[in-house]
Amino acid sequence: MIARRVSVLGSTGSVGSSTLDLMEQAQGAGSAAFEVEALTGGANIARLAEQARRWRPRIAVTADPARLNELRDALAGTGVEAAAGPDAIVEAAVRPADWIMASIVGAAGLRSAWAAAGTGATLALANKESLVCCGPALIERVRRSGGRLIPVDSEHSAIFQVFPAEAPERVSKLVLTASGGPFRTLPRAAMTRITPEQAVAHPNWSMGAKISVDSATMANKGLELIEAAYLFDIPGERVDVVVHPESIIHSLVEYVDGSTLAQMGAPDMRTPIACALSWPDRLAWPAPRLDLAALGRLTFEAPDETRFPALRLAREALAAGGSAPIVFNAANEVAALAFLDRRLGFLNIAAVVADTLEKATGAGVSCGSDDACDAALAVDAEARRIAGDVIASLNIAA
Ligand SMILES: NC(=O)C1=CN([C@@H]2O[C@H](COP(=O)(O)OP(=O)(O)OC[C@H]3O[C@@H](n4cnc5c(N)ncnc54)[C@H](OP(=O)(O)O)[C@@H]3O)[C@@H](O)[C@H]2O)C=CC1
Ligand SMILES: CC(=O)[C@@H](O)[C@H](O)COP(=O)(O)O
Ligand SMILES: [Mn+2]
């Protein structure tokens, strides 16, 4: 029986909701008991209130200070404390919990993930952007606090499960699988007409809008390449990407003797979340199971970095080091959101990232030596400003 006091940062999103759903199912199966300390959300007050009514956390927090009264009203009579604003989310992240899910999307999740990393709790990290921005420092912070970082991103969860942490020298390379997204076979010429609705329609996974666009451009795999290099302390040249359209093998570890170990499962985030919730134990819940005979075959192909240049840009940013991964992440986030707002064409997402990386390097944007989180946020802010200018100049030219 697994017993945990849990906080979920970003509980109203795709990963956050899957986390609470999994907890519900595991409790229903009699294999776990949970208390909830804190739930945090953004604009979706109705979902946050519904979750708080079900789980009765000590506190529920919305990121938007202007929505505090609305949240208070929605929680009336529950005994759940309401709070609002980015600082309140950081405060929620350091409340007593032994398992904290960091599932806020984008760099907005960095401060709370950083705060949670210092508490000594197990940090279940879905927010890949915080690893890309602060990887080695974030990992070290968890280690020093006596906590444990468990990756939730499906590929990194897969690697984590088959990686020999006690003997990393046995590993020759990591292989990240990529679905290839909804435009895997679309010719580049047709990509100019891609709409946000088409881009968020991922073939295998049900996810939030930003990561769905990242999958469509393969910037997601670029972020994951950086994430893997930091998490498993391995150079980018020893992290391969292979396109596997079925998303059944979630990633692989190749050993020096030629053996390759893989983790497989249905494309459902509750499986990697279950792993993070119970590791090194295993959580029994009514999980979706694989039927390999029904699947029939699994297929693989090389990624096409001409049609999906974001992958190459991420690899270059990782090799450049310093602040380049933070710039990559910030520019990608600004561009993906501009695409979702119909202010930018699909193909221009990677173009904005490339241009921002070049301009930020020219402007000498680099991390300071202060607190890694504050230093990363300063780089992030400057890179966002540059990316915004790049988008504005593209729109003037159009
Ligand atoms: N979805 C997936 O299957 C996977 C996701 N990930 C990673 O997990 C993270 C979450 O992804 P996903 O669940 O898809 O994202 P969603 O967009 O579905 O959810 C994001 C969450 O963050 C909250 N949020 C948004 N903006 C802010 C802000 N400024 N401050 C505080 N909270 C905010 C949202 O609140 P609200 O909705 O109330 O506005 C919501 O709770 C991302 O980093 C993603 O890359 C990794 C692997 C798989
Ligand atoms: C579920 C998950 O971890 C996502 O990051 C998923 O992997 C996206 O799929 P692709 O980026 O491979 O299309
Ligand atoms: Mn992933």
C-alpha cells in the first residue's frame, strides 16, 4: 500500500488531471492512500474548484490574482484555503508534502519547480522546460535537499526505468523515440498552410496545446534531447532520436555490449506518472494494457531535420551550452504561442527560434552566477524580448 501526501502544481492541465485521475483509480483499487496538500491552476477556476471539492487540499491556488474572489466563492463551505498569484504558487510548492508533481506548462513552471526541488520531497517532474533552463543546478538542488527527482516525461521515464544508475559507464547511448507528430509525412511545401487546430491534433497522445505544437514541430524532441542529456549526464552526441509513429516503445538505452533495453506501454501519461508515484515500488491500478498481437507491427524511421529543423537547433543549442538552451526554450515558447494565436505561420516557429538564438548570441545574453533559477529567468526574459521583436519584424515584412 502506497501512502503519500501530495501536491500537484498545474493540477488543472493535462498531466495534472491525469495525476489526480490516477490517484483516484489507485485508491479505488485499494493500492494507495493519498492526502492532498496543495493544488494549483491557472485560468481554469471551475476545474480547480471541482478538484479541490473532491480532494480537499489544504490550499488551492490560481496563478491569476484577479481571480482570487472567484476561487474563494467556488470553494465556499469546503474549508479549503484559496490563494492567488505566482508567489502563492511558489509558497504552495514548499508546503509539507512527500511527493510533488511539477506540471505547470512552460517557463512559468520554473520558479515553483525550483522551490519544490529544495524541499526534500520526491519531485515528479513533467515540466521539461525547467530542466532545459536549469538542468544541472535543478538536479543538484534536489540531491542536496535529500529529495529525489523522478522524470515524468514519457521518454525519460522509459530511460529512467532501464538505465543503470549505479553503473552509467555501461551505457553507450540513449535512443529517444518520437512519434513524428501529425505532420510526419507532410511535404514541407504544404506546411505553410498548417492551422493551430491541425497542429494540436496529436496522433497518439492527448496533451495541452503548447506541447502538442512542440510535437508537431519536433521542438518537443529537441527539448527532450536536452532534458535527457542533463538528466542522465550524457553528451548530446550520445543521444539519438528515432521516429516511431506508434508511440509504444517510449525510449531505449543501448549498453556497451550491444544490448538495447526498452520500456513499452500504451500511450497514456498515467503509466509514467504511476511509476513516479511509486518508484521503486509499482502501483497497481487498472492501467491500459498492451496487446502486441493486435498491434501487429512497430515501425521506425530516421527523423527528417530538413522538414523539422527545431530538432537540429536544439542539438546545436545543447552543444553551444551556457544560456543557449534557455534561449531555445524561450524563443520556442513565444513562437509556439504566437502560432496558436494565429500571429505566426507554422514554418516560422523554427525560423524565430533560429533567429533568436543568433541574435541572443550576438547580444551576449548569458547566465549570471547568482541563483541558477533567477539567472535562467533573466536570460528567459531577454530571449522572449528578442523573439517578440523577431516575430514583429516578420509580421511587418509579411
Ligand atoms: N500533456 C502531456 O501528456 C505531457 C506534458 N509534459 C509536460 O508537462 C507540462 C504540462 O503539460 P500539459 O499538462 O500538457 O499542459 P496544460 O496546458 O494541459 O496544463 C498546464 C497547467 O499549467 C497551468 N498554467 C498555465 N499557465 C500558468 C502560469 N502562468 N502559472 C501557473 N500555472 C499555469 C494550467 O492552468 P489552467 O489550465 O488552469 O490555465 C495547467 O494547470 C509541460 O511542461 C509539458 O511539456 C510532458 C510530457 C507529456
Ligand atoms: C507523452 C509525452 O511524453 C510527450 O512528450 C510525447 O512524447 C509527445 O510525442 P512526440 O513529441 O514524440 O510526438
Ligand atoms: Mn515526451
